Amino acid sequence: MQKKQASGIRRGCTLLPLLFIVLQTVMFHDIEREFLGKYPLAITPTVPFFDVEFADDTVLISRNSEHLQRLLHLVQREAAKYNLYLNLGKCKLVLYNTEIAIFFIDGS
């Protein structure tokens, strides 16, 4: 007998963080594969990664503003495949040694 699911996982469910970690792992694996396929030199010994995740927070890191812009758009597109969207009101951009603006896909 099938039962139709009417809502998502209950808030506070101990399974939720584990499911999110699995989803985030798959999503960033795909992002890394596509990004490094286009920019194989984006990861160097001095910058051995381009993302850091903790719970539902993510930091994107790049030494090149063009790479960061493309990485941000790739993250937005890949997340949208899973019906996940950035809360633009909570997103922060911290620039070091550059004045070049970075934009989200929607232009803000």
C-alpha cells in the first residue's frame, strides 16, 4: 500500500542533517568536476580548495574574480537542480585586493 507524502521531513528530525550532507556532497562533487574541467589550474598548492561547507553555510574562495563569478553561478545552477536556492538576503561578499563586483545569476 502506497502512502502519499504530503510534506517534507519534520523540523528537528535527526535524519535531516544527514540527508542534507549527502545532498551537499553530491552537489559539490558535480560542481567540482565541472569547474575543474573548465579551470584545471583553479586549485593550486597555495589554494588547495575553492569551497568550505559547514552545516548549511558555504564559503567560496578564489584568487581570481572571474573564476569566483563563474563558480558562484555554477553553484546557483547546480543547487537549483535540487530545488535549493541561495538566500540572497543572507549572502555576504568579502573582497580582498580587488574592487571587481561579483553578481548572482539574478543580477543582484
